[in-house]
Amino acid sequence: MKDYPVFLILILLYLNPIISNARQVVQLDTIECIRKKGQVKQLYESERNVNQDEPAIDPDFILFLIGDTGNPQCVPELNDSFYRKVHESTVKSSIVYLGDNVYTNGIPYRSYTSDTYEGKNMKVKIAETKLLVQLNRLSEYTGNAFFVPGNHDYHKIVKSPKRIDAQRNLITAFDKKKETDGEIAFKPAAREDLKVELVELTPEIAIIFIDSEWAVRKINKPESKRLFTDPLKKAFDTAQKYNYVILAAHHPLYSVGDHGHEKLIFASEDIHRKKYRKYIRSIESYLNKGINIIYAAGHDHSIQHIHSQNFHQIISGSGSKSNHIIKNEVPSDSLQYAIANHLTDEAFMKKRPRFKTALESLLFATNYNGYVQLEFYSGRNEVWMKVYAISDNSLKNLYSARLF
Ligand SMILES: [Zn+2]
């Protein structure tokens, strides 16, 4: 039987692909990453941004804001640079993922009882892998990381709360297994199903998490008072004792991007929709109350800094996608030109008051893939915003501004 080992090798060779297939990490589809035809890279900084001297010392706390990260396979350079920066930082920090954490339709529901995250079928596996790719990068992270829901996490069309439960369960299961300090959590938490939750980051800084996708759809429903309006009021009452309050929600209040144009066609996720406007008004009723507020959002696939009505709004939504900010009629990537062009069109602006305010209050915008870093200097009572994005294949600091 001298042929026996050869026979055995042949059997092993035959079985090998089957065994390794079972263990294979799901390959995420890069077809989803192809940029829209004609899309240009845009970068704008208002002359009104007066750059003061940046502090030459380390901040006391950093909050990383990154959004719309649900196609992590599309931005390998950004992921490598972002997580390297996060891990290299010797300053205490937290991360907020601003929604649309899993494209295109969140994670189908199932319970996570086993140690493995192997889904039942390929669709589930792909969805889970998109989140796990992000979570795995956090396994050594010692700060806290929070995920808020976006419209895609609920499923683009079906809008299923079960998908939110699925995402929360997967994050919680991962957090339980994680060995380093620092919590990874889905926010607002499921407690009593409230859509608003305040978390203290430091004795000076609080963050109010809002499920804005729920709010922009359900704000007229009777349960909205118990689940959204009352908890929001309570959160702002508690927020009074903090020096800085960050509101973290998926939907922006103002935007010069795709969702902010106030187009006169049906689109439930755009700022001009009635319920969305009611959501905006409910938030705005708490601004200008003497607290230093930063409203952080995603949804538009760009980074924007809008400073209006004495509060700062930051959109950080280019974590895995990128959209044009204002479509240019002329073949130019000059956002400056497009903004000026829009503002002189009085008839167009009259129908779009929020868009007009956004354009007038815009300090910075880019559609490069990137993220925002908020730096808190408690000794100096200063807060700085810094934009980092991938430009010419490397991470660059594209913008710095003192917020407070
Ligand atoms: Zn969105």
C-alpha cells in the first residue's frame, strides 16, 4: 500500500477548499464603491474663518466624529489612517459613529448567542461583516465608541426597528467579548425604548444621542412625547451643568449637500419634508440657551462646518462614501463659485430659506473621505475642530477652527 499517502494527500487537497471556505471571511463587494460619473472633488474654506494660534500643547480630551461608515471596504486608506490615529493618540478619547453604519439596509435580525458571528445566509453575513470590520478595529481601543442609527440602518425602505435591535445586539455581543477598557455601545440605548440619551464624557463634556431617523418619521405620533420630546427636554435640563454639549444625531439641521437643497420633489430624508422640519424646530428650541452646543450629524456624504445662531453644526458623513456638495453647472470643481452662483439667484434662494442660511453660514466644506476631531483644552477653555481627510492617498489636516 505504498500509494496510501498519495491517496490521502489527494483527499486532503480535495477537501481543503471546502474547509477553508467555511472559515473564509466574507469578501465585501467593491462594486458598491464606484464613484458616480462626473463627480469631482470639492474643497471650500470661507474667508471668514479666522485661524487663531492653535494650542501647542496636547488637548485634554478628543472626540472623533465619523459618519456613514457602512461600506468600510470602499475606503481602505481612510480606515488605516483613522484607526492608526485613534490608537496612537495618548490623549483620552471617544469615537462617535454618526449613523448609516451598515449599507445598504442595516443588519437583518437574529439573536447573537454563540461566540461566532456567522450569519445564516450570505446577505446576513455581508451585512454583519460590514459592521464587524469596524468593530474589529476597536478591539484594542481603550476609549469609548458609540454608534448612532441612521436611515439605512433601519432599512432604506422597510424601516424596521428589528434591524436596529440586530445592530445593537451585535455591538453588545462584541463589547462583552472585548478585553480592553472602554465601552462599545449602540446609542440611544434600548432602555424604555427612549430615543434620546445623555452620556457624560468628562465632568465638562456631555453628549446627547438622538435617534433622529425615528424622530423624523414619528414626531407626529402620540408616543413621540414620551419617547422623544420629554426625554429631549430632560436631557437639556441635565446638560445645563456641562460646559460643552454635543448633540449626536444622523440627520443635519442645515446642509449645503445633497439632503439640504430643499428640492421640491418627494424625498422623506431631505430637510424640506414636513416632519423633518418639525424635528429641526424641536432641536432648535433648545439652542441659544447659554450652553455651548455642537450639533454633529452625518447623512450627507461630505464634511461641513456651519456656524449659525450661535451654535456649531458639524457634518461628518464621508466615512465611506462621497457625494458632490453643490452640483456645478459649469465644469469646475470650484465650490466657491457654485456657492456664489446660488446666492445671487434670488428666486431660487427665496424658496429655500434653510439652504440659504446654510450657504451663508458655511465656514468649510469638502467631499473628501475623512473625519472630524474635536479637541477640548480645559485649562484654556478652548475647543478646536480639525478635519482630517484622504488627499493624494494620504491623511491630511484640511481645516482647523476654534469653536469656543
Ligand atoms: Zn443617511
